[in-house]
Amino acid sequence: MARFGPAVFGVALGVSLLLPAQPAAAHNSLTGSDPRDGARVATAPTRVELRFLSRLDPGTTKITLTGPDNVVAAGGAPRFSGSRVSVPFKPGKAGLYTVGYRVASGDGHPISGEVRFTLTTGTPADPSATPTSGPAVPPSAGSTAGSPPAGSASPTAGPDGASPTAAAVPAAEEEDGSGSGWFWALGGLVLLAALLTGGILLRRRASRG
């Protein structure tokens, strides 16, 4: 027994040192991410991936992804592959993005944490939001350029609404008719005076003869 005592003590000491390490090994932990924590990226990734020490249970794993103004940046449900989980990334404004995680360890102890990265460029503007000019409205039928608005009097119209030019035409015609009447009357008088004068002269010659 005296010879085997140190050996038994050494084995017992080694076992006692190994026993506390077993629960610690059962705790899960984050081993890496893409993008990495604290990274600054100019091109938005299609997915954000987290890598852990142990296999993940989809039923007890929770992943959140938010961007500036606490806007959700997850484009779909998480996808699991052993100890890895990835989330589709839906980029928005340039700024800080936070990936939150909560996973369960083999001994049931939950582990939570965050991974942060900065997107230095935002998404391009939506072309459909650009305002476009509407079709030109053609002028209404029957309207001409420069014509006065409906219901307004013409600037050259007279008191009765008629055009002075149109009113002046009948006046000129009346004057012409009046002048021609006097002309014919005067011509008739001249002709009558000539006839009377001729008759008197013929009578005088006849009486002398």
C-alpha cells in the first residue's frame, strides 16, 4: 500500500483537475463572424454569418439583425448548418448594423452577445420615386392662339358688340347710294335745261324766218 499510495494520489488528483473542465467545455461560444465584429464594409454582403464552438439548435437559437434607426435588416429566416447560422442581409442606410444572438449550450446555459459592423455606403435611390412630368394638355378644339377668353368683349367691339369695321361698311354704301342719286338728278336737270334752251332757240329761228 505504501508503494501504491503516491500513484493512487496522482490519479485522483488528475481526475479532480479534469472534472471542473467538463462543464466549461459544454458552454457554447462565438468563434467568428462574417463580416467580423467592428468591420467597415463598402459593399453590402448578401448574408451575415455567425460561427460557434458547438452545434446549434434551431429551436433555441435566436438571431436579430438591425440597422440605423433600429430598422430590421434581416431579409429572411436564419439558415443553420451545424455550428453555423446565416441570415439574409437587407441593406438600408449607411451606418452601424448590429447582429444579436442568443444560443443554448449543451448544459442548457444560454449564451448571448452582439456582432457590430458598419456599412459605409447606402442603397441607391429608387428610380420609380423620381417625379416625371405629365403629358402636355393640347388646346381645346376650336380655340386659336391669341383669341380672347370666352365671354370677354373684343377690344375693338363697339357698344352693341359689333365690330366697327363691319358697321362702317354699310355707312359707306349708304353714302355712295346717296351720291349717285344726286348725280342722276343733277344730270336730268342739265338735260332738261338743254332741251328747253334748244327749243327756245328753234322757236326764235322759226319766227325770224
